[in-house]
Amino acid sequence: MARTKTHYSFRPLNAARCAIWSLFALALVVAPLVFKSSLALTMLSQIGYLIVICLSYNILLGQGGMLSFGHAVYVGLGSFIAIHAMNLASKGAIPVPLVLIPLVGGLAGVFFAALLGFVTTKKSGTTFAMITLGIGELVASMALMFPSFFGGEGGVTTNRVYGQPFLGITFGPQIQVYYLIASYCFVCTAAMYAFTGTPLGRMLNAVRDNPERVEFIGYNTQRVRYFAFIVSGFFAGVGGGLAAINFEIVNAADSLAAARSGGYLLFTFLGGATFFFGPIIGAVLLVFASILLSELSKAWLLYLGLIFLFMVMYAPGGVASLIMMNVRVAAYGKLRTLWVAYLALAGTALFAVLGVAAIVEMIYHIQLNAALGPVVPFLGASLDTRSLDTWAGAVFLLLASLGLFELTRRSFLRQWDTIQEEIEREIKHREAL
């Protein structure tokens, strides 16, 4: 007689996954209640739709190995279609409530991705990247040729408060718009995560890793890339529709520019394109860089370039790879032995950053603000650009910090390698048991 189960068991992976998604949803709900300022709410709203956009870009880059320089095309065109739909709906021409406008942008993204992707996905690698760059520049230049649709240099404006309130919500206050963006952010993130486990998502990974073998077993690699391109275009359009609702204006010079596509690429890479949650980190970094860092210094793009160079040299997997490597070390109880090394690395790196920043700020002041006098305010202190001692002190701080950082880094690497060897021995010991 078969024994009847008297209890249920759950796989730890599924329980952890449910906990992670619950924490993500809780963070989206609680964030505006913790950070209540108008600036914080603006940043949270931008983070919400940029998460959708960066994740949609990572379908191409991280999952499919397709380096695209024209992703802003599908985000921007989705924004334009969405804002025109809002204007038509406000006039009563089409019965589309505001909560469905992001889906209108998504359908626009699907249409243009199906149209343009049929050409771009015929090639892969560098050729694909150059084709996307060309199409991106083509669409951006066409914006000035059709001012009736793109609004010329002024762009297209709208009013998101139209029609009957949705469940009593007018979407006039920014907090209501944030929760609309957060809802789409959660649903789209879950949908894109689910896509990674579909046959198309798995085959897209295979096309990225070994396209010759995929063709050998009978799959059309171009068709796989094309369908993935369309999926990416849909979510890019949804993100563009959310951006149109948030700002109530869409400008071609900003939405369709190659610099915008470069921003999506840069921060998706910095976040970690090889991990699903990497673009989420990248979206947060993008908002902090474009809002906070740009307000702190006119040289923020230079700092951003230096950060990108540093990440390429020392952490090509992005921030997500650093997190996952330390999670692995922590899982084996080895992380506590690295705290002193991490503090030493952080301290020397901080002083090196201060040295670089002092030199850069003085150079920028001489070039751009010389008429304001020789003194540069810097982190509560004053730097005199005419004083040789100030320049010598900044250079000495930089060189000394870099030397100490390099010594600390080498010591850390020896300790890190020892820990990795211990982990490998422990893994083999567990497998033997």
C-alpha cells in the first residue's frame, strides 16, 4: 500500500526566488514612503521605467550577444506613438485610458522592431552593431524632416490628466504616476525574467554562445535573433510610453539621439549584462549619474568615462559580477576574512579619487570659470589654482594613493586566490561525500 504524504516540501531555490520577488515588490511600494522629497520621487519614477528599458536592451546584449547602438529608436518611437495616443485620447478620438498608454508604446515598439529588425538581424556581430548604428542615425535625422509627427525642436507635449479617473486616480500627482510606473516595472521585469526560461530565450542563449552548432541542429539563427529583437522592442516601447507619461513631453533630440542608445549600453554593461539583475543596477546608476553627478560637477562625463574604464579593466562582468562573487564567498563562510582587505582597498581608492577629482576640477575651473577667480570650492575646502603647493599636493595625493592601492590590490588578490582554492577543495570534498 502506498504511503500517503502528510506534509509538503518546497525546493529552497523556489522559496528564495519567491522571497526575492516579494522583496522587489515591497521595495517598489515602500520606496516613495521612505524617500519623500520631490527630487527622490522624480528619481524613483525615472528608475522605474529605465529598469524596463535596460532589461529590454539586455535581451539583445546579455542574452543574445547582440551589441546594438540603436536601442533608443524603439524607446523613442514608442514614446512618440504613446504621446500622440494620449493627445488623441484627450480629444475623445480614441478610447484609451492612461493606464493602457504604455501598452500602446509597446505595440509601437513591436511594429518598428519587426520592420527594422528584419534588416538588422540578418547579420550578427560587428556588422549587426554597425547596421543598428546606421538605422539609429537615420531615424534621428528623419525627426527633423517630419515636424508634424516629431514636433520639431520643441518636441510634442501632452497632458496626462484626461478622461474619467481610474478607480478614483487622476494621475495628476507625481506619486500616482510613480505607482503606475512601478506596477509596469514589476510586471515587465517578471515577464522578461520568464522569457529567459522559454524555448526562445534558451535558444537565444545558444545562438549567442555557439551559432554554428545551433544551425547544425536545424534552427535558423536569424529567425531566433529576429523574434528576440521584436520582444525587446515591445518592452523598449513600454518603457518609452512610461517616460512619455512621466515627463508629458517627448523631444526627438533627446529620445532618439545616439547618445541615448550609448547610455543604455554603458549602464547595462556597468550593471552587469551577464546577470538578469545587472541592468536593474545599471538603471539606478544611470539616474544617479544623470541627475546627481551632473549637478555636482561639470566634468561628470569625464568621471563616468573613468569609471567605465576602471570597470572594464578590473570588473568586466559589471557590478552584478562583483556581488555574485562575494555571495559565493559568503556562502562558504569566507567573507569575514576579507573585511580588512576591503576597507584598505576602499580607503586607498577613496583618496585616489579625491586626488583625481581635485586635479580635474582645477583644470575645468581654469578652462571654463577663470573669470570667477582662482579659487575652486571642493568638498568644503578651497583649492587655489594659482598655488603650486595646491597642484603638488593633489598630484602627491593621487600618486601615493595609487601606489598604496596597487600594493593593497596585490595583497588582496593573493588572499582571494587562497580563498578560492579553499572553496574548490571544499566543493570536491562535498562531492566525494
